[in-house]
Amino acid sequence: MTVADTARLLAALAAEERHAYCDLQGRHARFSEFMQMQISELSGQLLTNTQRARLEQLHGKFAMYRQLDLLARRELIGRIRAVLPSLIVGNSELSASSATNKVPEADQPAAEAVPSYVENWPLAGRIKGIGPYLQSMLERLGIRTVRELLAHYPRHYLDYQHRVSLRDLRPGATVTIWGVLRRVEVFSPERRPNLTICTLWISDETGKVSARWFMGHTTQAQRETWKKRFPLGHGIILSGEAKIDSYGKYLVFERPETEVIGPGEDVAGADSLHVGRIVPVYALTEGLQQKTLRRIIHQLLVDLQSQLRETLPGALRRQYGLCDRPAALKSIHFPASLAERDTARHRLIFEELFWLQLGLAFKRTQLARQTTALSLPPKNGGMVEQLLATLPFELTGAQKRAFSEIRQDLANDTPMNRLVQGDVGSGKTVVALLALLVALDNGYQSVLMAPTEILAEQHFQTCQELLRPLGIEIALLLGKQSKRDREIYLRALQTGFCPIAIGTHALIQAGVEFQRLGLAIIDEQHRFGVRQRALLRAKGQNVEVLTMTATPIPRTLAMVLYGDLDVSLIDELPPGRQPVLTHWSTGRNGHRQAWELIANASRQGHQAYIVFPLVAESEKLDLRAATCEYERLRTKELKDFRLGLLHGQMAAEEKETVIGAFRRQELDVLVATTVIEVGVDVPNATVMVIENAERFGLSQLHQLRGRVGRGAAASHCILLTDSRASDATRSRMEIMCATQNGFSIAEKDLELRGPGEFLGARQSGLPDLVLANLATDGKLLEAARTAAQQIIAHDPELTAQPDLKAGMLAAYAQHLDFLGVG
């Protein structure tokens, strides 16, 4: 049994677990049927009689899988996980000679080392000290195997090596102190019953200090439980920042990290795993204590240290200055110093990013080698040249560069693998239209698919206007169309009368047929699933696919999200566009200024948007809602103007009616939610007011601001927030006021909010990043990408380096279909 076989089996087991043991239906068979076939194949391999007997027993169990209850199914999957390590070709459990001839660990060449199969062991029944209760706690954290437990890295550390005496405390310093609990108090003030104040008093031989927590409403039982966590007379360690209290008299810690270490003032005799060292602090679940988790991870590292193997070649480690993996795992959990922790993090982050980049590089080569592509060369005197000659404006340098790259891709006989990434209002639609005409010049039809009807209709209107002088017909397919209109367009596509189609998901429905489809462009591609993109591609033979997004993405993040794609940037705005003047206002004064600005713009014949984060009021969130504010504004502050309401819960016909009225200037003000974020293009709109702007990410604020500033008139964007703005809100609003560049804003958004919002933008097949931080680890990502690309350039199939391929497959174990090997 090979490592690839193991990865495929592990992926099947993981998928069945994720779907609650439902006997998942795959592409060719159910999970239980797939397992029976795999076990039958294994039984025919060179195995011992004992191993074959165990497999035959499991085969019988999977034959009865559908009759088993959920607990029995879960137990069976646990058993097959336990058996797998002993079946891998090359595993020491299979060969007695491998044990007698084993090279000492320090002398083994890393590139020839066998991947660490012990890490695939399930914790249940295999790891000392983990019983059913602790196992259930760990499963709540998604931890079922040795690998998952070792990868449950500390979220931060407490430096308990250096004690500060209480008399030496200074305000503003983050320190660690320890002493004895002298008093515990938990109470709610009479005038504020929904507030609970919890206070500890601690002393050592040099002085005393307090620690304080403010919480919401608590019951008497909850308060008593909190008190029991801190028994008087016990030693305690606190880590945090000491501050002067509100009376200016005493030092106090607010919400410090705490560790109760037992009775007595002398902490020197306490367990050295929790005191007197750099101590890891882990994410927990209810019922699981820090000390318990530390103990089992420490014991695991002690028991299995000699069986944890290296995964990266020695030459690669030397080139990038990486420590070995077993040492890194030990030091990331229990470092002797902060420098040792940083060395371990460096190694493990590099490895995490390396596997990801190796998979992306591998996928690119597989696509280029395995897929047949059309060749669509440029044609002299064709429709592309005619459109360029009739355009009422000059293309920007960025548009010309992007189209040149697309044109070159289409002319090659290798599949196009390109993403066009543009800033708001940068003119992606024109570039897309030129690409569509390349297909037309070569006798092929083309299609542009958008995620919403608003965006699809906007593309249709823009393209129709530009193509009218050329006499080219365009089909529009939307879900809301009448049967008669739809059938007219379907016949036009089937006969080839319409060479271009624009639409939504309606394009991939049954009955939509093309005479000769050659190019598909997918706008806002992250809004479509893998299956939907495949259905569009299946409408023709060897269809070229180009993807687009209007969301600027930081460069480091693009290497992760779109590392398997070539990226064209349109980072230049068309000439004549005026920057949108952006203001940040708070409180009542901010609203008054916003309404005055809207009134002035409306009197001058311009229009405005007012965007809210919610459709309707929420009891849980103190936020303004579109429906309620619309009713209030139309009868009060903006009663002299024509208002319309638009939100995502409206029917398609209602939305189109409102948007149409706004485009025809029959409405002065459009009150909306983020449904207008993309696809609404009204050059006459000059004012954008965003309520509760602190609720939006920077990139989303930039998208909303991009709805104005599309004409020649000066435009304004007003960001309204609560008057008690946090430091984070203040920073984000200042960034929005300082720059119009979407790529700069995206970089700042990554720094301030992390990559979570961006990572959700790709329906990925990418492995999760556990330790790496894309906001701070850009240099390591560059190094990992370079290393991966060099390896794939010399060995595209990784046939000469099977251990690297095994590591890559293990990293992508739940996403093998992304690599094209599932």
C-alpha cells in the first residue's frame, strides 16, 4: 500500500466523518462500497496472515455498514484508522529487518526518511493517558489523531521564567508576578445589576496588588463557581499589564492570564511543566483545563519523539536555515527560550507554506500537461480592431497590458489559467469584452457569467452599447426571464446567431446549448462553486476559461489564493475620474452633515446612496436598519426628495424596478444594503453615505465607495460611526479617508483584520493554514513559493522525490480533487 493510497483512504474517512457517518455518496460509489473495494485490493497485496485476517473482518463490517448505528460506524472508522499505519509499504511494522538495520536518527538522510506515519494514529486507545472523557473533549476541538494534537499549537505563551516582585511593579509594564491569594470578591453594583465585578487580592513578601475582571450579568451560582476557581491561601501566577486604578492610588491588573498552582507561598516546588518556564497557552473547550492539555502534549512528545520523522529534504533545510522537524515540534510547545520558540515557528511556518505552494505548482503543471486547449490567435481587421477603433475613450495602460496578456494566452495551445484582478471602476468589463471578441474573430461563441442579475444586466447594457456600432447581437439569460424571451435567446445561441451570451447561473441550466462555445469568462468567480464552473466549461469542447474579480487582494495573499493562476492587475483608473472626497463623521452632527450633503446634491440634479448593514432591526445588534430608516427618512429629514428602498430580500422584479427607476433619475436617493456593492453603475450618483461603517471591512467600504465618482462631477463618501469609536475603527476610517487605491487598502485590511475575510473569498481546495499569518509571514511565503517552483520545474511529477509527493498529498488529504489526483 503506497502513501498516495493512504492519503486517498484518509480523505474518504475524513469526508465520511464530516458528513456525520451518513454513508456518503461519491462520484462512483457510496463510502461503504468504496471501502470494501479498497480493502479487497489490500487483501491481495503482500501481507501477513494476521493483517489479512484483520482486513477480512473489516471488509465484513463495511458490508454491513448501512445497518450499523452511528456509534458503531464511528468505532469502525476508528479501527480502520488504527490499522492503516501497519499496511504502508516501507513502514517498520511490516519488516523485521528494518528494525535491526535501522540507521541512527541523527545519521539518516532526511530526503530518504519515511514520512511520520505514527502521526496518523488515532488518539483513542493508542495514546497513554487519553481516555473516553478526554477524547471527547479533544474531539470538540477537532483533534482525533496524533498529528492533529501536535498541530494544536499554543495561541500564545506566558513567560514564567522571570518573576517580578510586587514592590518592583511599574505602571504600563507587561510582567509576570506570583504570590498568594488573600481575598476574592464577586458582586454586582445595585445600580448596575447587569454588571459583575470580580476582584482578586494577591500578596508576596514585598507587597500586594489586585486583579479585576468586568463581566455581564451573572447568576449567584455562576458567581460562586468563579470564586471556587481561586481558593484562598493558594499560590497564583498572574501575567498582564499593571495599571493605575481609576482613583489614581493603586496598581491593578485588568483581565490578566492566571494560573493557580496550589497552597503555600513558595511556588518553587510547583510542577515545572506549568511554572518557572515559558508556558504554552492553548485554545480550550469547556471541561478541558490548560494543565491537562499541557500534560498530554508533553507526554506525547516524550513518548513519540524518536518516531517523529523529518519531512523536508536536508538540502532544502540547509538552504533556508530550517531546524529539524522533531526539534521544532518540541520547541513550539515547550521552548526553553523565546529565541528557540521563534526558530521552531520559522521551520513549521515554512513547511506549512511549502506544502501549500508545492500543491499549487504541481496543479499548474498538471493542468498544462493534461488539458487540450484551443488556439485563438489575433485576426487582422477583426472585431477586436474594429471595437478599439470605435471606443469613445482611450484604454488605460493597465487595460492594454491585461488584454495583451489575455490575448497571448488565448493564442497559445496551452490552457489559459488567468485571473483578471481590478480595482473598483478600473474598466474590467471592456477588457472582458475584447477577450469575447477574440473568440468571435476565430469563429467561436463566448459567454460572460456573473453571480447576480444586477451585475449581469450591467455588463449586458455596457457591452450592448459598445457593440451597437459593430452590429453584434448579444443574448441575455436570467432566471427571472419569461419563457418566451428565454426561448428566443436559446435558439439564437443554438444556431450561432448570437455569438456572445451574458447571464447568471441561468447559463448553466439544462437546455442551454451553444453552436460552438470557445471562451467562458466568470466574473466575481469566488461566488461560484467548482461544480458550477465545470458545468459552464462543459457547454463546449476545450473551452478556455478566464476569471475576474473586482476585489483587490494583497500580493502575499494572492500567492495563496491564486497561486495556481496567472494574475493580470488593472490598477489604473480611466482618465477623467475624480477622486471621491471621503469624510468620517460621528454622532448626530455627522448625520446632519450627511443629510445636508444629500439635499444639496439632489437640488443640483445629482443622486445619492445611503447604505445600512442590516435589512431590518435586530434585538441583538444596536445598528440602524435599511427598512426602518427608509420609512423615517422619507417622512422626516429627506421628506422633500424621492426615496427608493433596495435590499437582498426583495424579489428580483422589485429590485429591477427600483434600480431602473434610480438609473432613469426617477429617484433622488437609494436606501440600500450591500446588495449594491457590485454591478450598480449610475454616473449621476455623487454621494455615498455608509451607516455603521465600523461594521464593514476596509475592502467592502472601498467597493461601496466605488459606486460614486463614476461621472465628471465631484463626489463624496460619508462614513458614519458611533461617537465612541475604538482605536481599530479610528485607524480604518483614517485609512479610507487617506487613500483611494484599492490595493493599498487591501494591504492595510490584511494587517488590521487578518486574512480570514479574504480566505473566505475562494471556495478553496487549499489546506488550512494553522500557524502561518499571511499578514506577517510574507517573506517566508516568498521563500516557500520559490523552493516549491524550483522543485516542480526539475521534477514536475515528483517521481524522483516520492517523500515530497507523500507530504504534499498528506497536506491536501481532504482536497485531492483540487490537485487532480482524487
